[in-house]
Amino acid sequence: MENRNLDKALDIAAALFMGEEVSANGNNVMLYEEYSRNSEVYDGVMQIFKKLDISLYEYNNSLFISAGTQNRVFGFSNEELKRVMGLRLNKELFLSYFIIYNIITEFYRDSSNSTYLEYLRVEDVVRAVGASLNGIIDFSSGIVMEETETDSFKAIALLWDELPDVSVEDKNDRRAAKNSRMGFVKLTFNFLVSQNLFTEAEERYYPTDRFKAIAENYFDENRGRLYEIMWAKSAGSKETFKAQEENNAAD
């Protein structure tokens, strides 16, 4: 690779690491054009991020990066994430993970199927999380889970079940706290806002292009056990609904 092309690839990586926008518009248009039109620069950028365990996504003529699962420099460990979010117990962190997953699936079911939702409210996510946990714990989907998986979901479900929808303290201002379901979801949304994944206006949470870039690629790259369980649950729920409809028609 020519030195010039290597320099441009490093310039693009540095700009993204510094949180700058690299897109067809804005201050780094030339860098985006180098990435889009110069194959050597493109290959250099991809090599840099692959070595550093960084995922690079392109959405709406803009570039976005996200730390890989093994990246301990730009990503969060579980302990770091608990500290940042003000959580103490692992089950609290796992509940936050589960809330985030439900937020993603409210907008996306897979990489080729986005919903037409413009925004989410806290109460929308509260309902989605409750429905997901009820479906999983009910085992109506027929999926067989390992004992550790069953225990993990039960711990999350018990924690969720112990929380009121809204606490006495936050009825007026709906603060972000761990003492209610709405407060816990708000706490999770605050973290997503801090990571430039959502913006908030009048208690509505709007996904950013960074969220869309990551979410649209998530299912293709990271379909794991949670995806399998969630979708088996979803399929089971649809079969149950279908059976109920057929019974009603027969009556």
C-alpha cells in the first residue's frame, strides 16, 4: 500500500476514534470519499479495525464504529458497565441487557425487516419486556433451555416482577432509578443516549443513525442464543394465537 493511502486510512480511523463524523456531508467529506472511492484506502481501513476488534458500519452515507466483544480498550467489561450505569448486581446488568435487546427488536426483527416506528416511549419498552419475559418463562414456545439459562431468565423475571411499574418517588418526574420498571428502562435509555444511540425529546426516544447502522447489522453478525430463545418464544406465541383464533372461529 502506498504511504499516502495508508495515511488516509489512518486519518479515517483516527477521526472515528475521536468521535468525529465521517460522511458524505460535514467536515470530513474528503475522508469519506477516499473510503468510498479508493480501494486501497478502504482495504486499509478494514484491516485496521479488524486488528483492533472494531466493527465498522456504513449507514446513510456515514461511517460508524462499535467495539467488538473482546475489545477491552474501547468497549466495556461487565464491571465497568455496572459502574457507568450505577448498577450493583449482575442480575441488574443482565436485566439492562435484556431491556436493550427488546428495544432493538421493537425496531428490527432482522437485517431486512425494519419497522416503521419513529420513536419509543418508556412505557412501550416496559410492556415489551414484560411480554418477552412472560413468553420465555412460560416455555410455551417449546424450546429446551439449559439449567443455567433457565436460572438466568428466572432471576431476571423475578427482579422485574418485584419492581412496581412506577415508584412513589418518581411518579412526578419519572426519574432514572432502579426502584421501578419505568425507572430501570429510563436508566437504560440514559446509557443509550450517552452512547449516541438515541436522542430524547419530550419523553420520546428517537434512534440515531448510529443505532440504525449497528442494529441493522446486529442480527446478521451476532445471532446468538438469546436471539434463538426470543424467536422461539415469538413463534410459540404466534402458534398459540393462531390456535385461539381457530377455536374462536369453530365456536
